[in-house]
Amino acid sequence: MAELQSTQTRPEFTWLFLATPKHYPECAPVVIRFDADTESSARAAFPGWELVFAAKIRAQAPCRVSFFDYSTRRGWEFDSAASQEVRHA
């Protein structure tokens, strides 16, 4: 199993498009997602499609999830923003 190395990078955004194939413009659009740093590089991944921009989502978006077990009366909370790397200049 491959391990994530610190030198590996993740694209900055997830791009969502409503898409129809160029050869079948009458078909219903589908939602396409693609991870890329720019909208143009995301669009370049689908050359045979007509794309309409739908959304741009940050890949590093903070997330907070809470769970509560009523039988044991215990709660857990996961906060991804609390575990982000800090760099000093």
C-alpha cells in the first residue's frame, strides 16, 4: 500500500460542471467532478464535452463532525481545522 509522502501535493479545488457530450447535445446533462488547481485545467480533462460551470470547492475545506452515544452518554467531536500544519516564515 502506498503511503502519502510530504512532498506529494493535492489539487487546490474540486470543480463541478454540468456536462453534455458534444456529439449528443440533446441528452440530459450529468454532473462531472474533477480535482485541479485551475478551472481551465479541469475543463481540459473533458475535451469531448460541453461544460457549464456549477461549483468550485476548496479541497482543504475545514470539517467538523460530532457524534453522541445516548446509551453511554458520551460524545465525540472531529475538527479537521484543529489539526492543520503551521508554518513559520
